[in-house]
Amino acid sequence: MAAKPRARFLIHPSIDSLVQRIAEIGAKTPADEVAALRESCRGKIRSYPIESYLRSSTDPVAARTRYDIVARFAAGN
């Protein structure tokens, strides 16, 4: 009988830190670092709905902008 795989629980970086890391990407940033950051953004977007992020923010307009930056980067745009 094969062992049942356990769910992996990951702690994703905050939206704010992801936005900062996205802003720091330059032409000389290695492709593997960009890919890893993109995957971190995808994980955050999957695990943290925008409604939850907006509820926890004091400035909903800025929060939506930051969330959109992460979502667009995760999508490859």
C-alpha cells in the first residue's frame, strides 16, 4: 500500500513584498529568478483572494493596485 502524499503548506510572501521584488527586476535579472518570483506570485494569488486583501487594507485603492500588479506579473503580462 503506497503512502498517501501529504498536502504541502507554504507561506507565501506578502503582496507588498512581491510588488517590491517585481519593481526590482531588471534586464540583468536571471530568468530562473524571474520564474521563481512569478511562481511565488501565482501561489499568492491562488491562496489569497482579492476580497480578503482589500478587507485587511486601510487604503483599498492602493491595495487593489498592488494586488493587480502581482496578478498581472503572475499571468505573465
